[in-house]
Amino acid sequence: MVQIVVRAPAPDEQSGSALVRDQRSSGSGVIVDAEGYILTNAHVVGVARRVQVLVPLSSETRAAVKSVLKPAGSWFTRK
């Protein structure tokens, strides 16, 4: 299981104008093969300008890390 964070264009409803701003949203996905293809829902990445994927650390790596903060994993970005 991976976490997906995207930036996508969205209307700026607060200003009341036709301006468009970037909106952040997130979803989840599953790595389906060794090449790194990820399966997720189309609405998660449909109009995204930027996609970031958080791949969690393995349980062995998590056990070896000595930190008060919980290690999240590795981020990968597609622009």
C-alpha cells in the first residue's frame, strides 16, 4: 500500500473570480509489479499537475531506525 499526494487545478471559490489555484489532495494505491506500476482510482490522479508517492519503509528498516519520530518512507515525484 502506498500513499499518493497530488496537486491539481481547482477554481478559487473564495475570491469569486475566474482564477485557478492548485489544490492538494491524497489517496492510496497498490504497487502491482516489480517495475513500480501503481494501481489507484482515476479520480485520485485524473487532472493532477504533480503526483508524489510515499512508499513506506520495510519492517526491517523501521526496526533499525533509532528515532523518536516514526519514519514515513521514501517519496517519489512525477511532475
